[in-house]
Amino acid sequence: MEGVAQATHMGSFCTNIALHSQEQPWRRGPHPQPYTDSVAQGAGDRTLNHLVATQSSTTSTPGPSDSEPPPCCSLPPHQSRTGTASAPASSPNGLTLWITRPGLPPFSFMTTHTQTKPESDVEDVLTEEEDGVDPTLAWTRELLNIRLDMQCFQQDRKQLQLEEVLRSWLQTSGSEGETEERNTISQELDERWRSILAGCQVNWQSRSLISTAAQPQDRDWDRPFSADLQSMGLLIITQSTLDDRQDHGVPVVSSVLSEARMRAIHAILIIFICLHYGWGKKMRWCTVSEQEQKKCAELAKALVAVLPPAAVAAFARLSCVRAYSTTDCINKIRANRADMVTLDAGEVYTAVKQFGLTAIAKEIYSDGGCILSVAVVRNRTLDVRSLQGQRSCHTGARWTAGWSLPLGFLLSRNYLTWAEEQPLSQAVSAFFNGSCVPGAAAIAPVLCALCQGQKSYIAQRNFHCETAHGEPFYNSQGALRCLKTGAGDVAFVDHTALEGIEESEREEYQLLCTDGTHAPLSHYGSCNLGRGPGQGMVTRLNARKIARKFLVAAQMAFGRRGRERQRFQLFDSAPFGAADLLFKDVTEKLSILEDNKDISQVLGLDYVALLKGLGHEGSSLEDSVVRWCCISNAEQKKCEQWALSIKSDPLVCVRAISVSDCVEKIKRDEVDAVSLDATHAFIAGKCGLVPVVTEYYGKTCVPAEGGAEKEAHLESDVLPSVVGVAVVKRSTRSVFFGNFGGRRSCHGYMYSPAGWLLPFRHTLSLEHNNTSPCDPNQAPVRRASSSVPEGIQSFVPASSTIDAHALEQLQAFLSRATRLFVITGAGLSTESGIPDYRSEGVGLYARTDRRPMQYAEFIRSAKSRQRYWARNYVGWPQFSSHQPNSAHLALQQWEEQGKVHWLVTQNVDALHSKAGHQGLTELHGCAHRVLCLGCGAVSPREDLQKRFKALNPGWGVQAGGVAPDGDVFIEDEQVLHFRVPSCKDCGGILKPEVTFFGDTVIRRTVQFVHERLAESDAVLVAGSSLQVYSGYRFLLAAADQKIPVAILNIGSTRADHLAEFRVSARCGEVLSVIQPH
């Protein structure tokens, strides 16, 4: 089972690759000049509505469009600013209809294209009532521009009958018995109207757009249907109405509405109302318990109470469908008897791959979208190596934390044996001495021996071993209950369930770690069996858009930051007597997924590879075929020749576009192997792949044990190192190490060992910058210390994945600010290659026992100044060459946009100045300037470098590494003969114009910064732990002035208690994507 072990190793990561395309919404046309309509028509001073029907005798070009409109529909043309409109294209016997609502200027509705509303418009729906727009028509704006072709409806018998009625009505228009005849026709028309509405199967409700009672039988059918139209803000325009409009100077379409047009207008109005009613759709949420049913019902009531009626009618009417298991929910959704359900990631994969559903959202937790699988026990004598023969409790069959990750781990360590022809369920049942795996009854009833749900021959009443709350040992809470009651010896659950264990009981439980030790429950981060994706929501493909809108609206209203959380909390199940109902209670937010996103991108390639390795959809290994990945035509030809010459297993050559594509294809089980260099092998290892063979270029082999088989293995200590060389033409004798600046270079590829990594690992030393000729035969070259290159040394401390919720919080904070005060520290410049002092693992204090220069020591000791300037001289070329990173550039752009009022930096590297920042205070000075302590003269640091070089010809040392303040690590005996110049004007001591440790910041500088702070309305700290009081004092002042503070820094800071929130992430990654408004 080597393939399974490999897949399990992949599953230890949780990587989601974001590859998606963004839909382009239809563009809107320009709006006309505003027009004020002061003409009132009808009773109650109702503003005239515009319902215009025109028929073209010639073919004209329809308005522009980015997408094909639906059948029988087209887009209206652009309208000129004079108020007239060209006739749109229409087919023979066809008719075009525009509909608008009160308050719009005449014919202005012709300028807006009919379009499919993008998903982000849900927010517009929820705010239009606040903007003064009629809420009953907010969501149906796209229907107000409908254009319909009458030939689509000519076959409707009821429609034909209605046309006859309308014809009679028009023929009697103007006759002597007009009033009586019209009343008779109106009654008959209402009868037809009632019949057609019944045929539309309208879901009547109190909030519907037609002002009727809750049930259709309650409607007053003696009322003319024109009253219903008026309640919707629509009015039929007859020729006399148009004439009346012309009398008031209102421009109208000049064509006369013929009898056929009037018939068509009324017919289309009926159809429009049917479409109007049928536009809304109920979302049917599938529940698996009475508690979920209750929570779902409360959510439905809350949505109706807080959302605008139009939004409710369009996408937020919720009904709750009861099922007896999650599998039953999947079947109901597939059969269109339900619309949506929340599932474990393993079931999401099943729903998508085997039932044709689609994933639309996934849960995001406080530490991201992943969960950790943990093994919990009460018996302290058990460890992860002695689980065989024990009783096990699982969350569900093929669930992430309770099945896939634990079994993958046991298989990878060979604790669990799985024969090739044997079902996995059979291997598991033989390994454990009894189990409860909800959902396993159909595949292996023996895995249900410990389950305690009610048994029944009626599916709807059977909860034994089902993935529903009727099974007491269902999900993570149920598995812990199984352990607590003594039914099982070990429970495999996800780490979020550990929060539900009572504090008084936590000492009774322990976690099993992969190394055979135990750990308390709070150590799940380091003691777990693997990481995988959390829960997700699925629906049918044709319901995905409305389902997304529903989830967005529900989250905006009732999520963690919802505006109506006091009424209902989406992620809280406590009021309903259970946990994790509809969603996990620890969910921070829902991440809405893009269309056309492959399931492997949703769940992560590593996790999908694990599922395939466990036989989730059959064996993932083709035993008789090896699929080799090729990235060029030459490679493919060589591979095909190889395939023809071998006599063992067949070889298939698969073409890919790049090495990265090969890595992804292996993870998606589309190919099996590829040959990679050391760099890409290192990257592939981070992606969960494993090396199986290495190339050997030497000649020394050692016979393996059992030499009769003529096998050999290699001695690692005789493997030759990879050597990188720099090559120039023999005629180019002026090029040598040290004068590469400004020249053209050729490299193998980015991060290749010889073409990129090794040249940059060349240590910094003046010996490599001398002017002596370069002898290719004697030039020293560095060799890699291992088969995997170390890469470019990073001074950025490790950080977790950026939390989307934290990004949104920071975005909102910065958008509210109008005069932002920014304080930056060393953490902002680490991404430019300048180390800091305090970062964990990579800072100066963590890497060495060196401490920075103290002010008092520099002043009183000539020897200390000599050592400092010698180190600074060697390190200056590299220190001065550092460039601003994305964080510096983002802050400079914010200043140009008027967002940043003032920036204070504690750094001395001048990177903010290099980025072009203007409103800047360098609180601790700048290393690019030199100050004379005698006369106070200030000179450029570059000038001093030239003086150093002139005073110390031929002086060179081997340097170790760069320090935060620009110098390097040099032994004291190496600087004994280094000469330090004095001030040219007065002979005084020269000192970099920076504030050394132990020194104080100039008082007037501090006062100036306090004044800039008082003018600001928000404070952002970026890349500083604020351990030094010179910067921390401004946070104290901000707190006194009640100025809100946000902190962006990897790790905790001294001012965390003063901030509204803190984002732990790299400054460059965050600031470059934030777009404050």
C-alpha cells in the first residue's frame, strides 16, 4: 500500500489553490439627462407611468451586449438625450414592450440594458429601501426593462381567448354604450385574468407585490385587474393618454398604438405579472434533526422580518425539509426535493463527484478553513501504536477528521494493514474491536456495532448508524459522547469539538500524538493526526446563483458581524438544545465560492489525493501503467522511445505545460512521476509529494546486502556536491566578481541551484570586490551543502495564512479613516532583506548573542567606534542597495490618494524615502547620513565610504552576515588595522545620524510627531512590536485622545491592549491588497 502512504502524506497539508475566472457582467448604457415629470394622472394624483409599445417596420440594430440574451428577448436601444428612441429590432408579427415604474423620467428606462444581476448586488437589495427606492420593486428592476416577442406566446389558448376579449373591448371604444359595454368586458377580462393567474401557480403571500390577501381565495375578484396593476406602479397608456401627454409638452413616441398593439400590451402585461410572481423562489434547506428543523424555521422567520420584501420574495424565502440522514439530503437535492445542505468535506466530495451537485460555500474558522483530526482517549495507557483491538468512535463514514485523516495516518505508519484486494472497511473492522461509524451501515454493517440510534425498518424512522442527530454518536460531539459513556476507547474528532468539553472534565481526556506520546487537549495544534478542509454547502448546479445570494444575505444579517445579530445568530446552536446545527458553531464566516471552481481547488489537492488513495472513488493507482509527465516536445519524444524499449510495466507519456503543472497533475492523480531538479523537488515536497529515486553522477557504489541480486546502494558521503560556475567569453576579460553591476546576465531559471541560488549565496566580502584579474582555474566557487538548496535566506518570521475576516476588518478600519497616522518598524523592512532584532527564530537576538551598539559605548571608546565603522564599511554596499518592498510602495500610494496624513518610521534604512513618501518623520534618524558630534555638520554616508576606502587600501575581511543596522559580523582581531577618519571641518567624532540604543530622540521631533498625531483620526501600526518606548509613547497618546488603533505585525506587541484588533501577517502581503476608500 505504498500509494496509500504517499497520499496520506499529502493529506497532512491543507492547501487551497485559487484558480478561477471572473465573470464579466453586462455593461450598462449611459444615463440620459434628468427629466422632471410634474404631470399627474388619475385618482389620488398618481404620477403617470410609462408603458410604451412600438412596432418597427424595418430592421434596426439592437443595443450593445456582452452576452447573448435569453430566447425571445433582446436588449433595448440607447436613447438620445432629446427623449426620443429609435425602434428596436423585432421579428415579423413581433412586438417590443418596455415597462417602467413611477418617478422615472419619460423613456429613460430605455437607456439601461437588461442584465443578469451579479451576486454582489445582494447588498444593493438590502440597502435600497434605505435609499428611498420603493422596496417592492427593488429586486425586479431588471424586469422593468423586459422586451418580449409575442410570437413566443401565440400558442397559448388562454392568451388567444384574452386577445379576443381585448379586441371586443377596443372595438366598442367610443361607441354610445361605451360605459356599460366596457364594464361587461372588464368583468370578462377579470375572469380571464383570474384563470391565467391560477395557471401561473403563484405563491401568494402577504408581502407579495400585488396587494392581495395571503391566500388566492381571499382576493376580491370583483375588483378590476387594473387595480392590481396600479398597486404595482403600472398603468396602461392608451392613445388618448399619449395625446394628453403631448398637450403638456411631454415628448412621446410618435407612432399610433394600433388595435393589435393594444391587444398585445394587455396580453404581455398578464405574462409580465406571471413572471413577476414566479421570479421569487423558496430555498429549501435540508435538515437532519428536529433541532435543526427548529433553527431553520427560526432563520426563515428572521429573514422575513429583517429583509426588504423584495429581497425576501426574490431569494430569501426559506423552507425546511426534514431528512433522515445527510445521504438522504444529497438524494433529495439531486431529485429537486431540497436545495441546500451543509456537509463534511468528505461528503462534499461525494456529492460533487458521484451525485453531480456543486459546492457553493465553505466555512471559515478562527484559524482558517481547515480542521485538525485528533485522537482522544481516557485510558492513559493507550498510545497511537496500540490502537489495534480497541473500540473506536468516529464522526462519520468518509468524514475528514473521523475517518480519512486517521486511517491515512494509520496506513502511512503501517499500523493498519490493508490488502490490495480487500475493501478498506473490512480492514478497519478487523483492526478495531468494534466501532461506531455513522453512515457505514450500507457499506459495512459491522462498523455500526457500537452505535445506539433507534432501529426501524422504515427509513424515515431509522436513526441507527445514520449521519443524523438521531444517532447519539453522530459527528464530533457524538463521537466524544461515545467515548464518555464508555462505549469506545478512542474517539477520532476534529479539534473544534474540544471546546465543547466542560472545563471540569478536561483533565479526564488526553490526545494521542503521532510520536506515541500524550498531550492535554489544549495542545491539538502540535498533537494531531493531520489537517483537512472544513464543512461546505452544496446545491444543484441550476440553483447555485440563488443559493449564493441567500447565503450572502443570511450572513450579512445574522453572521458574526451581522446587522441583525440581536434577533438571530447564524452560528449559534445553543438556544436549540444541540451543537453545530446547520453550521459549525465555531464558524467565523462563510466563504462564497466562485463558479466553475474544480472540487480539488475547493477542498485542496492534498486532501483530494488522500481521498483517492483511500479508494474514495476506486483505486487511484493504475497497477499496470506508469504515467510520466513531460514538459517539452523533446522530452515527450524521448519518453516515447523509452516506452518502446522497456519490457516491464507499460509507460504512458503525458504532456504538461510546465514543471508546476506536472506537480499539480501528480496531486490530481493525472500522472504518476516526473523528474525534477533539486529546487523543484524541494517545492514539490512542500506540496505533499515525495522523492523515490535520485540521479547519481559519481562512480562509487557499494554492493547491497544480498549481492547475488546485483543491486547496489549509494553512500551519501561520497555523493558529489552540485557546483555552480559563472561563465563569460574569453575575450571579456574586464568582467569579474564584484563588477557585475549594470551588465547583462543569463540564468538557468528563477531559483535554479546554479543559475540563481548559488550566485546569491556568495558571501559578502570586499575580497570578492577587488580589482585583481579573475583566473577561472583558481576562482573559488561555492558548493551546495546538501542535495536540497537552502534558498535565499529570509529574515521574515513565520506567519499563519492570512485570515480573510481579519483582512475585511482592516479594510473597513482603513476605509473609515480620513487622516491616517502610520507607525512603521523593522518588520516592514524584513521583506526587503533587512533583518530585525526581535523576530522569533530569524531576528538578531535569536540568531546570535550580539547586541547592538550602545550610545555611551560609541562615545567613550575609540576601539568601539573602530569596530563599528569597520563592520559598517563592509556591510554598507549591501545595506544601501536594499529597495522598498510592496508595503513601502502601498503606503506611498495611500499618501498620494490622500489617505495617509503622516508616517512615522522607527527604521533607519531610508526605504520610505526611496519609495517617494513625503509626509515622513524618521524618528530614529537615517543611516544614509553622517553627523559630526563636534560641529554638527551632516554629510552623505556615501562620501564617508569613499574616505574609508582611501584610508584602508587593500583591507578586506571575510564577513559573516548582515545585521539590522547595516554592519556585518566580523571578529575583533580583523579590525585592528582599520582606520577611521574624523570630521574634515573640525576633526570631531563622526557618528551615523541615527539614535543608538541608550540615546534619546530629539525633543522637538517628538513634539512635532505629537502634533501630527492630534490631527489624525486613526492610527495604523505596521511591522513593529513597539518594545521601544520612543514609538510606544504615541500609542499611549492615541489612547488618551480616543483615536482608534489597528496593528499589523507578526507576533504580539506591547500595545495590543490599546488596539481595536491586530492582524498577524506579513506587511507586504496585506498592505499591497488593501484598497482603502
